Amino acid sequence: MKRTFLLLSCGALCYAASSCKEEQKPVEEQIKLVATSPLLKDTTITKEYVAQIHSFQRIELRALEKGYLEKIFVDEGQRVQQGQTMFQIKPTVYQAELKKTQAEAHYVGLEYQNTKKLADKNIVSGSELALAQAKYDKANAEVSLAQTHLQFTTVKAPFSGIMDHFQARLGSLVDEGDLLTTLSDNSKMWVYYNVPEAEYLSYKQHAKTSDSAQKVKLRMANNEVFDQPGVVQTIEADFNNETGNIAFRATFPNPDGLLRNGETGSVLMTVPLKGALIIPQKATFEVLEKKYVFVVDKNNVVHQQEVGIASEMPDLYVIKSGIKTTDKILLEGLRKVKDGDKVAYDFRAPQTVISHLKVDSE
């Protein structure tokens, strides 16, 4: 009987102790988060465009006369100077032709001199002297033509540049117009890239208020930025109706010859934005490749809201849809809440938040 009483007493004590613990359980403190608002301001962003790199000058060197390729004075990939001899087509036939025309010109010249002496003595008429003069002039023209053909057997560099590979080998029979090689002047490079219509209009409007030419940078294929800035010098006349783009051409100095014709890269161009809606990147999170923010309503309840990204800057997004300047969005603690939670927060002015991040103002 006593044992039963003890068991009942212990059970009552345990129940009482359990009730006390439940009553003394501390209430979880509400976590205080940080919120801000989007900032509306004029700024600039850096846009990246796929680019094609071309030599400032690039030409095909072709044979001007028919014959055997007798000598090659240069090598593939070699830098040559303006006026330097590069190829020699066997000149024997053209040398013989020149000697022949020179001999004929000498003969006709003697005839002209004799006719002139007779004309001075009124033995022959003036018309006969004029005919002899015409024959002499024609013979001299034939000599000049033969000299030109002979000169064309020597191919010289029209400007300083870098040789490409040979299209004809030593001893080859080349015809007039056959390709020998190509020559590129890489002292500066022309970089072409396509710009959408809206960005072209922004560029032109910004250019009206800027006295200096638009400078751009070049990201090379190895993801390094080229150490020389370029300048936008030419915009093509027409838009491509299929793509809605227009071609820009930027010129880059290439003092070390690093850039070569045919390379690819990306042009980095600063584009002005009027009235851009900016938020910190850390205020966003991603679900199934879509960007979202937590918007805090007037009752301090958070709601998940999808936002459209117009462009990206270091640490910042430019927003095109989803929120407005009067909205309050969570800046920190995004992983601590879920849609529909009620929160307490400290508000920070967007100017203060953005000033500690990277943004360029005009």
C-alpha cells in the first residue's frame, strides 16, 4: 500500500515539474532584419559586345606578270618594311623585250634625226617630219611599257607589315593575278561589334553632351583586358533589319603587335542610363533561374516578388520590372525568412546602401 502511494506521489511530482517547464519555456525573440528601397538615379553601365578584330590595312599581294617564281626574299610571319623586295619572277623574257624595244627606239630615233636635217634644208615636207616624230614617240612609249613590265617582275611591300603564309612556292609557274601572300599592317587594329538600336540611341544622345570621343576596352580571348584603350571612330550607315543592330568600329593602337587579324574578343563600352532603378545584388535570390526579392508590406509581412534584370554592374542590378521606388525590400537575412513571415526590420536609406557598393554616376 505504501509502495503504491509512493508511486502515485512520484508521478504527481513529475507531472507538476513537466507543467512548470512548459510554463517557463522562453518565447523566441523576433529577429531584426535590414531593409532598404530601390534607388532611382542616372548612371552608366559597362556593356559587353562580341567583336571581330581586323588589321588596319590588309591586302593580297598578287603576281603582276606571268613567269617562274625565281626568288623569295622573305619568310612567312616575317615583318617587312615598305619598299622591301619580297618576290622575284624570272625576268629574262621581259629583259629581252626591253632590249628589243630600246633597239627599235634607237633606230627610229636615227631616222627622225635624218628627217629633221632634211626638213631644215627644205628637202622634205613638214608633214614627213611630223610622221617621223610620231614614230619616235611611239618607240619611246614602247620602251617605257617594256620597262614597266620588267619592274613588275619584282614584287615589293607597299607598306610595312607582317607576311602571311605563301600561296606559291619557289619555282612555281605563276600567272598574272595569282595570289602570292597577304600583308597586314597591325600597327593599329579595327575592331567591329554590333550594337542594338536602343543602346545606339543612348550612345548618340550621350555623345552630344560629351566633348571627348567614346573610349572602349577590349577583352581578349584569354579573358584578359587589352592594355590599350580604343576609340569609337565609325558607325555604319544602316541598321541590319534582321537583327536590329548597327555596326560600330573602334580603333585600338597595337604597339607590341599582340593583336592579329582574325582574332575575336569582346568590346567593353560604357553606356549611359537615365533614371535607372538600382538595387544591391545581395537583396536578390534565385529560384529556377529567376531573380526574386522579399518586399515588406505595410503590415511588416514579407512577400516573394520576381524582378526583371535590365543589366548588371559590380554588386548591383538595374531593374526593369517587378518593384518600384516606394517598395521596401529586405537587404539582409533573406535566408532567415519565408514568404508570408512577419518581420521586424531596420530601414537604411538607399543612398547610404548604394554608396558602399560600386556604382558610376554621370
